[in-house]
Amino acid sequence: MKTALSILSIFGVAILAAFIPDAAFAQEGSGGELTKLGLALGAGLGIGIAAGVAGLGQGRATAAALSGIARNPGASSKILTPMIIGLALIESLVIYALLIAFLLQGKI
């Protein structure tokens, strides 16, 4: 699983590196089609990856908290509050990714 993920991430970086020269050296007023495509892909992939990874993180955090509560029901009040704070922090990262995606879409 980790090997496939690392190969996929290397492949993704190689694909995105193909779009860097056009976006990096483009003038302010000239938004070529390749630049627009790179910005759209960056926005779409960014929010998709952020939401997917955050969903996995929230699922693992919730499963661990519920497992702890099942083992010791008396500690549920001590487990629930840090879990909710952790879920809020995980979700805030997705909101930041959404904000960056909106900023990238505004440049198109």
C-alpha cells in the first residue's frame, strides 16, 4: 500500500512539474490555456486529496474514540471533548484547502 502510494505521488509530482514552466514564466496578463488547465487541475486535485485524507483521518479518530469509550464507558466525557476538538482541527485543514482552491479558481 505504501509503495503504491509513493509511486502514485511521484507520478503526480511529475505530471504537475510539466505545468510549472508555463505558469512560472507566464506574464501577469497572459493566461495561456495550459496555465488555466494547471490552475484548474491544482484546485481540483488539492480539494479532492484534502477531503479524502481528512475523511480517513476523521474516521480513524472517531473509531479510536469509540473503541476507548466501549472499553471504559466511564471515561466518555474525557474522551469526547478532545475527539471533537481534533475533528474540528482536521476539518479546518479541509476548509483551508477549499479556500486555496477558490483562490486558484479566481486566477483563471
